[in-house]
Amino acid sequence: MARRRKSNLEEGVNLDSLMDALTNVVAVLILVLILVQADVSKKVVDFLEGLEPATSEQVEASKKEVEILVKRVAELDQLLQKDAPTQVEIEVEKRQLALLEKDVKEQKDLLVELEGLKKAAKEAQEERDVEAQKTEKIQDRIAELEGLLDETPVLKIEPTIVGIPASRPIPNNASIYRAIVIHNRIHFIDPITPLELFKAEFKKAKRDFPNQRIKRRGSDRYIYQAPPILKHFKGFDFKNSNQQKHELTASPTSTRLHIRVSPNLKNGGTSLEELGEPRSDFGRILDKLRFNRRAVLIFNVHPNSFNTYLRARQLADREKVTAGWEVNGSSNFVIRINDIEIERQQEPTPAKPGPERPPNLPTKID
């Protein structure tokens, strides 16, 4: 039979090592506590020694702060001792608070509008300042011009008397030529030659121009479309002379084509000074017209060039060229082509009611 082992409980346990370890830990903790206590004591001493003594002003200020705090504490104690507000009082306070919030919102909106008004007022003030500066400059310029006007001697000009002789109608078989008198220059206009050149070219290219044929007794009526005709005659050589420009045009509301003759107002034609020369351009034209018994020269006189017209009229009368004149402020001459009808692009605007205009007087010779 086997021998039974002895139980571990029956053996003795050696706790000396555990006690030594615990003793050492406690000793270390005590040492640390002593060191910390010593360090804290030193820090406190250093802190207290480093404090500067309070001045009398600081002491008084501290006393006042203490008094304020004491009063505030007393007020809070009184509030705590009061009875709690009832539900009715709470509702009243809520309504008052809602009204205050509404007033605050309205005040904010008013402040926003006020800022906008201030900005607009500032911009308006800046614009007024700019206009004031402009006005000041204009006033200075007016004063300067008035000073120059006071120093300028009065120029005496003898009036020019233009007589109106007895006039008579232009003969039906007359060949009418034009002379535009403007800016003290005379521009001779030949309306016959460009019209003959147009008719000859139109007859050759007539088949290429779309038209609407309307049958009627005697002879049919043809209404042409203007754009193809204008395109064909763009850049056409109308035998421009005397630095003049010829252009075929069509008004959107018109049923007739026109040839616009635009002279060179600056360098074209004959100037007032050149009229006195023996062989001026205008003098050579008069020399040719005097051999044509049917030739009639009509002067279109601009109001700024009556003196030039009078000088040119003297030359025309001396060469025995039949002539007439009319006041006309236009700087060009328009030749109406009556033989060709075109399709109207848009209806003319109805005339506004007003005083009846007198009829246009026919051009006459004198």
C-alpha cells in the first residue's frame, strides 16, 4: 500500500521576504511624502515672501468690491425669500417679452433702412459735389468768355440785299441742271447723264430682275423687287465727275428708286475765290451751257453761302444762261426715277393731325 503525501498546509510558509518588501515600499512612500511636504512648504514660503504688499488704493478698491458683492448677495437672498410667481404673472411676463422682441426686430429693420438712407444721402452728396465742380468750371468759362467779349470790338457788316426779280415757269422741254451752293463752294450737278446711264443698264439686265406683272388696258404694269436691282447697281460707274459720288437707293416706304448725288464738300466744286479766275471749273461749265438753248440752271442755295451764289449768278447772267434759285439746306441732290415702280417694303407712318401745311411752290426761273 502506497504512502500518502503530506499536505502543503501542513508545511510552514516563510513570509519574511514579503514583509521586507512591504516595509521597503512604506519607507519609500514616507520618504517621498516628507520630500513633497518640504518642497510645498518651501514653495508656499517663497510665494508668500514674493508677494508685494497691497497699496492703500488696492485695499480701498477691494473693500468696494466686497461691499458690492455683499449688496448683491443680500438682493439675491431677498429674491429667494419672495414667493414664486403665479402662472398668470408668468404669462404676463411672456407677453411683455414677446413685445420687447418685436420692438427689437422693428428697431433692427429701422436701423437697416437708416443705413441705406445714409448711404443714399452720401451718394447724392457726392453727385452734388461733382455737379457743383462742373458748374463752377462752366461759370469760370462763361466769365472768361464774357471778358473776351468785352474786349472784342463790334464788327459792323453791311447788309446784303438780295432782290427777287419777276419769276416765270420752267419750260416743259427744258434740260434742268443743278448747282449746290454750300460752304462758299459751288458744286455743279448733272442729273441727266446718270439717269440715262441707269436706264441703259436697266434695259440690258431687265430679265434678271423679279417683278409682278399686272395686266391693264393700254400697257401692263410691272412692279419690281428693289433688292436685286440695288445689288446689281452696287458699284456701278455713273461716270462720276467733279469728285462726286453717285449711289442708287430705295426707301422702305417708297415705290420709286433714287440716285443720290453727294459732292465732296471740302475739295470738290469751285470755291468763291476760284470764281474770279478766268478759266475756273464753274466758268467752263457755263461756257458749255450757253450753247444749249434748253438748258436751265437751278441754284440750291444754303443759307451760309448767299454771297457765293450772288457771284456765281453774275457769271451765269453774263454768259446768258437761264437760271433760277431756291433756298435749300441739303448737302446732296436726289434724282427720282419715275419710269420704274418697285415694291414697297413697309407702309409709311400715318401723318399726325396738325395744322395744314401750305403746298410746295414749283421751282421757277428769274
